[in-house]
Amino acid sequence: MPTITFWFDFGSTYAYLSAMRIAELAAGAAVPVIWRPFLLGPIFADQGWQTSPFNIYPAKGRYMWRDMERLCQARGLEFVRPDPFPQHGLRAARVAQLALKTDRGAAFCREVFQAQFARGADISQTETLRDCLDRCALPAELLDRSGAPPNKAALRASTDAARCAGLFGAPSFTVDGELFWGDDRLEDALAWANAPHSSEGS
Amino acid sequence: MPTITFWFDFGSTYAYLSAMRIAELAAGAAVPVIWRPFLLGPIFADQGWQTSPFNIYPAKGRYMWRDMERLCQARGLEFVRPDPFPQHGLRAARVAQLALKTDRGAAFCREVFQAQFARGADISQTETLRDCLDRCALPAELLDRSGAPPNKAALRASTDAARCAGLFGAPSFTVDGELFWGDDRLEDALAWANAPHSSEGS
């Protein structure tokens, strides 16, 4: 049985949508999920962007905020527009890597997304991350350990792996080397895991 | 009953997907469709792009071709990659405007998309457009009439209207001033037409 890898950057609005539903959908499809934080910043820099394309291209940005508002309303999710956007998610990603070594990793990631997009908290702040850990009954010491060199290197490696997998945005999903981009493709990615159509097989 | 406006540029790969399914889906939802060709070129130029973003950003382009391949296979549509891409769809759009004044306009638009994306024909060529007209039993004289100043002005007006409606890509759909972008949002746009959630009403 193939797994689905969920690639996300905590600053991504559409990754919030996927984070809030992937566990239930994947369980229904009996597909194990690997949560994999990475950093969009270096990937965007490859494309010549110093910030989110939603900031660079105003019409695209205006549309995204309205689209998120509609989607969150339809899905019963709270949504506030973070200020500033995008937020600095480096530290949250490093803490998430440690949290994901426990059985509460996915819960922690959801807390970080909700802190930012449901409550408007600043996820670059220590207090916000400590609160997220606390809500999952994870120890605050993960915050201190997150800056250790091997953990920092692991996040760089994930970002490199994302680039090598062809990722150019988030959320993205990979199943047996097949790439799916965007929350809209989550169902397709899960279907692929259950019935791969690749001529190479898995 | 609100209508749905289907905004498309003939060079858009994902607009091909919508063109091939919007008539059936909209009929099922009892929503009248207004087919509205416009030109992405000037809209992309607003964003600083001189060609398709799929050419400018290689990772995004590689993904799009694979995504189209998967989607067309799943939907039973032929798909070939046009060469060059994007094709020059100005004349096709002008002819489409005239065809859309008849009851065979949507059929003509589907023929143009299929010529390009199912058979790899060059839609900037007279022979291709004449064949598309012929397949719909529309007169070849539309080709000559397409270059008349009022028809050229009408296409420029549509592109300006697209910009004013907040469009930044294709396909896009508008329902009562609400914008939906991408083939993925066609169902949402139709649902909106039947049950608008806008606090302003229609």
C-alpha cells in the first residue's frame, strides 16, 4: 500500500485547508499519511520571487483571499487573514519536525495552522508555539531542541527533497513519485494511492 | 436565475477541460452559459509575463503537462501537447465571437479546442479554423468578417472586461460578480448560481 506525503509550509493558506481534512480523508481511503514540512521561501526564490506570489500579483492575491473565505465558510472553518502575510514559519517547521516523531505531530501541525488562520496569532512567536505544544500535551522543551544543527539540517534536506520532487507550491502531495499540487488535488492523490495508473507501477 | 459566464482563451490547456464539460454540467444545474473569449496575453503582460507562466516557470510547466495528461485520461479526452505552446489564438477568438452569435457558437469553440489539444493542429492557421467552421456547418465567410473593426473592438472590450472582473488566468467563471478561477471551480461556480451566498444578494 503506497503512502501519501503531504508537503506543506505553515505560511500557505491552502495548506491550512488540507491540514484540516487530510487525516479523515486518508483514513477513509486507508492510506497512511507522511506529514512533511518544508520551506517555500527557497522554492519561490528559484522562481525569482522574494515573497508570496499572492503579494506579487495583486489580482491573484485578491482572488485567493476571497476563495479562502468561501471555502472556509463552506467547510465550517474559521478564517482570518494573517498580518503580516506570509508569516515566518521557519521555527514552527523545525518544531513540527520534532513533534512529528511522536504520535501527536499531526495534531501539533493542525494547531499551528489554526493559531495562524483561525485565530490570527503570529506563529513566529515563542508564546504561540508554546501554546500549540501545550494544546497537544507536547513538552515546551521541543522549542529549545528545534534549533539543534541536525534538526535544522533536516528541514533544509526536506526543502531540497521538495525541489527534487518537482514541487513549486504548497500544499503538494506525492504518491509513488507522482506529484499533485493544491488542496483541490487531495482526493485525486488518495485515489492514485489506491489505484495507481502509472505505467511504471509502484 | 443567474447565468454563468465562461471566460476562456483558446491557448489555455485547462480551458480545454472546461469547454468539453461546461455545457453538460450547466444544463444539469439549469444554469445558462455565456461563452466569452478574451485574450490572456494582455492580462499576463499586466503581471509582467511575456508568455505563459507554464513556460516561464519550468517546474510549474512540467507539472501542468502531467496533470493535464492524467485529467484527460480520467475524463476520456484525447490530449496532445501543442507545438508551439501557447498557440496564437487571436483570430480563433475573433471568429468565435461571430460564431457565438449563432446557436453553434459553443460547438465551434469546442472544435477549436479539440483541433489544438486533441489533434495538435495550429489554430492560428486559416485551414484549421475553416475546418472547425465546417465541422459545425458554419460558413467560412466568418473568417473574413472576423477582422472587421467592430469585431476586433469587441474582443478588446472583452479583455478589458475580464481585467475589470479581476481575472488573472483562464478558465475563469463569473456568477453575479463572484469570480471562480480554474476548471476545478466549475462545480462551485454552478452551485453559486443556484444558491448565492453573497451577503449583497444578486
